[in-house]
Amino acid sequence: MLPMRRASTAFVFVLTLTAMTGLLVAQQPKILWGDEVPPGWTGKWPADLLTVPERTNYTRTMSTEQMHEWIAALKLKSEHVHVVRMFTSPLRKVAPAMILANPRVTSPQQARASGKPVVFLLGNIHPPESEAAEAMLMVARDLAAGKHRAILDNVIVMVAPIYNVDGTDTMVTQDGGLGSETPHIMGVRENSEGLDLNRDAVKLTTVEGNGLYRTLNEWDPLLFLDGHLMSRVNHGYANTYGTTTVPAAAPGPRDYMTQTLFPAVRSQVRRDFGLEVFTHALATPNTWPPTAWSHDRAAWTVEAKFVVNDYGLRNRFAIITETPGQPTFERRIYAQYAYLIALLEYTSAHAKEMQAVVKKADDETVAAVLAGAESGTLKNFLDGEYQSAGTIDLLSYRTNEAQYKPGTSLMSTKPGTASGPPEVVPNVDDLTKPVGTRTATVPRAYILPASLAEVAAKLRAHNIRVTTLEKPMRVEGEQFTIDRMYAVRRAGYDMTTLDGSFSQVITKEFPVGSFQVDMAQPMANAAFYYLEPQARDGFVGWGVMDQVLRGLGADQRPVVYPIFKVRRVQ
């Protein structure tokens, strides 16, 4: 037998390279664009566990009654479901939250004893943005009785599908003004009192806001997510995400989200679901190519008024998701579902690591107060702005044009615009880095007079520890003199603004019955932001203090701000 000819080194290299290239191509996921979704992506379920969109070919979204019926059906199919009542709305509708756990958990005490972190998913804060709520039902179904049950080995998942229950059931027909003509019938953005629940996070003036915050206080979720919809956009991402950007918040959880969690979940969504997702922002309008990608353009300001931004002041993780408006309802639900599953899988795999991040933030917050507050060297941010985080390659469409769908009276998207693969725009300025711009000293404590009992109650509603003096207290500290009180119109709201200055350190005595906020507590960043007279949108900004300040005459002449900043107790 003749010996086999040895292949040349070059030929072997070519064969190897060809094989590797083929493998890399095979491993690249197929990216879905426009309205694309995988066939059969929701799986097969009995009729009573189908969601309203699944039953109606994605033309309708659920009412609160249909939500309750669906939750009852899920409880009959799984032993891992418990339901709590967050609140009863002004129109007497109950807002439930499902607790999904293995083994079943029925109280916050049991949750803490398990050692597992709690993840809280909130839907329908704005009922016309219902894709996240519908996706959350699908996620709950998978966790309780489907293919993702293993997630519950490491985390407890709370799902509140409909937060704005009154707005959800105020059903109106829609014409595609948000970008897509489906669902054909949906709720309204505001609650029954005409208030936007995603502007109530600081002032907590609504039944809904207070009910949600009682639930958050009791269960202390490690991670909170709030799902939304944008209107018609030019970017090419199936879903977008953001986190707390209030500069006063502890940086550790925000940095972990930005640098570690978000990139990992983004990669997993691409790999497992074939979707491109990216930061919640919008590009410079009416220019091609776009030059900047900005949180501000997407109305995601550095203010605490949003629930996600406010929740970050607790040293916890918080996420907002926003799908583009023009794809079909099914595509938008799929995009939210994909992100939720990837996020939960990441949290399940990294639960201990994430718990360590928030514990470190809690410990460092308290340690900083103990180390620097009495000397007056500890500072925190009153306000901020977005600056460049570098440049990015942005997925974007040149055009996204609305037009009436032929033969109908529904607004849709003009064929050939905002469809198919978007263009890659290089070197776009990424204006999503929050940077503090104004500071104030953080005190060792705040003292409130007994007359501010309602303010003390609101602090407690935010989970801030407030005590009542049982004996007189003599302290050294600073008081703020208000020179001018006036309103500034910002983002549709009249925000109370104070001009003035702090005194040099003085001595004062406070009587029994005064309220004390000891800042050596994990909620110190929130207490600082709410109580400082010149914080961008704290209690002063949102009018919580208006009646008190006008009663003192602050709108007419210089007066002393009634909350005192304590350096040390004598």
C-alpha cells in the first residue's frame, strides 16, 4: 500500500480556518428586526392560561378582571404562587402582586429567612404601555408551571401586572398614535384622579403610590423593574433599558448595573432571543447621521420623580425598560419577555454577588455618615446632568414615517421605513452618564418640629427611620434662610424653588415631641434628597412643604426653613 501523502501546512491551516469560520457563522444568532418574532415562541398552554393577547391574535390587552381570572387559573396549576393585595384603588379595584417562590412564600419574613433575593416586576404604571404587563404574565406562567421554574431555586419573583388599575379599565379605542395600531382598545395613562403615577415617587400623594411603597417596604426587593413603551422612534433596538441616574444615589449599584449586568443581559438577549437591545435614550432628531444618544431626549431625567430613579436612592437595583412604539403588539411583548427572562436568569445565577453589592452600599452609606457628617466634610449631590460616557456605534433608521393603513382609519408605519436591519452609525456621543453638579453637606441628623408630623409620616412611608424626641435635645448645626420662594415650570410641572443660604454653625435646643432623622441609616441618601431645601425635586420641589412654607410667610419675606441640619449633639 502506498503511504498517504501528508497535507501541506498551508492547506491544513486553510482547512482549519474554514472550519472555524463556519463554526463562528453557525454560532451567530439570527437577529430579528421590525415585527419579526420566532414561530411558536410562547409555547403551548391550556386555554385558561392563555393571555388576552394570545387569545385575540394580539389585538387586545387585559382588563383587571381578566388579570384576576388569569391569576386564579395559574394558582390552580402551580403550588408556587401566593397573592398579596397591594392596595384598593379610589374606584375600589384591587391591585394584586403575585409572589412566585419554590418553596411557596407567603410573607416577607419567610422571604428573608430563605436567604433568596426578591425581584419585583411592575406593569401598567401607564396602561397604554401594556406590552410589559402582558409579558410579565407569560414570565409568571413560565416560572410557576413552565420551562423556567429553575429560576425560583435562587430568587423570589414578585409580579404586579397592573399597577394603575383604574386607568387600565378606562378603556378607549386608539388610532395608532403611539406608533402601532394594536391593541385596538386600551386604558388611559393617568389614574382616576388624572395623575401620572410615574411622577408620584417622591411626593407619594396617591393611594396607588402609597400602596406600592408599603409593599416595597415590607418585601425589600433587591431589584425593581418597571416596564414601559416609547412612541415612534428611529433607533433599531427591540427594547431599551436604563437604571437610576439620580446623582445622590449610592454609585455602587448603578455602576454594577451599567458595567456588569446590562452588558451581560444584552448579550444573553441577543444569543437566546435574537434581539438587539440597548440603553434607554433617543438620538438627535432631524439629522442624519445622528450625532448624540441622550437620556434627556427620552425624558429620562436625573430627577427622583420616576419610581425607578427613586428606588435607586434605597441602595437597590432598579431598571426601566421601554420598547419602541411602531412594531406590532406581539413583537413588543416578545421584546419585553426576552429581556425579563434574560434578566431573571442573570439574577438567579448572580444572586449572592448582587446581594453583596447592595449590602456594601448600605454599609458604606452608614459608615460615611459616621465618619464625615459631624465635621461637615460629607457632601452629596442636589442636582446633576448627563455628560458623555464616550462614543458608541448606534443602530438607527433614517426614516420612520406614519401613515394611515390603506382601507382603514388606523395610523400605521409607511412600508419601507423603520423596517429590516437598521444602519450602523459609528462614533455617536453617548450622553447617558449622570454627573452631579451641585452639592450640600450631609448632616449627622435632621430635626423637624412637631408641627411637621405629616412630613415625618411621608418620610416613614419612604422607609426612612424617624424617631420622636422623648427629652429635649441641644444640638449644633446649620439652618437655611429662605430669601425667595417661587415656582419653576419644568417638564409640565410647577416645581417650588428656594433661593437662600445656610448659616454658620449655631446652637439650638429642640423640645420633646420633635422628630429626628438619624442619618446613620441605609436610607440616608433618600432622606438627604427629600429634605434638602435646594434639592432638584425633593419634598420642597414637589410642593410637600408648600403649605408649611407659605404659613411661615416664605412667599413674602425671608424666613428660616423649618428643618434643621444637626452636626453634633451637645
